[in-house]
Amino acid sequence: MKSASPENEYIPLNLRISVRKDTLRLISEMAQDMGISINEVFSFLAEDSVIDLELLEDMHQIEIPNKCSLDDLKNAILKKRLC
């Protein structure tokens, strides 16, 4: 996979992951239906899972607490939805 922009070049990674048998079966079927390899399916899934992070505000401005209560978490989610 090549990109027109050099900073977006694909970098091959050798990863070892564990998935359930059902998950692997579904991903294998997906790859077969799309005519691509299982590795490419995982690559597309990884890309899709982080694509919106570039659209978020500067990640340095996000504060991640060491721990929080369930109420704190609910309030933070509600506050984010209202903004």
C-alpha cells in the first residue's frame, strides 16, 4: 500500500494478537468476501479505529485521571455530549 503523501506511508508491522475463534472466522470471511488478506482487514480495522483522533482537539490538552468514580465518568461523558 502506497500513499501519495510521504508522511502517510504505510509501515509494515509484524504483530502477534489473540482473538476468539468466532472473531477470526468472521474476519476470515470478511477478507474472503473483500478479496483481501486477513492482515489487510486488521490493517483497515486499525486505521478506522483511530482515524477520528486526528480530528480531536490537541491531545496534550486532554487530562486523564489515575482513577475516577462512576459518577465522575458519567458526568464527563454527559459534559462532552453537551459541548
